[in-house]
Amino acid sequence: MKVVIGRARVRAGLTIEQLSERSGVSRQTILNLGSGKYHGDLKTWLKLSRALGVGLDELLAPVWEPRE
């Protein structure tokens, strides 16, 4: 999940702190999602996708893409 959040955050030009402020998701939760300590719930991912300006399906697409 680190790749998912990190790539989308960088694409949006946001720091972790800015993403936290925009989404209402705590900085610690974002860090835990990125490290894999927490997988999050639907509400959390919806908040993040809105704050990043992408659809939930687009945000999570890399998780579902087949690995080669």
C-alpha cells in the first residue's frame, strides 16, 4: 500500500501533512497504511481518494494489477 499512497501523493504534489489536513485522516494513519501496519477501511480510503483528486478505483488499481 505504500506504493499506492506514495505515488498518488507525489502525483498530487502533497506532503503527508498536507494529505492529512485535506483528507481528515491522521498523519499516523497514513504512515501506518504506507508501512503495511494498517490496511484501512473503506471510509479511510474514500477520504484519501477525494483528497488526492482520484477515484477510489484509480487509487487502488495497482493493488489489483497482476504482478509479472
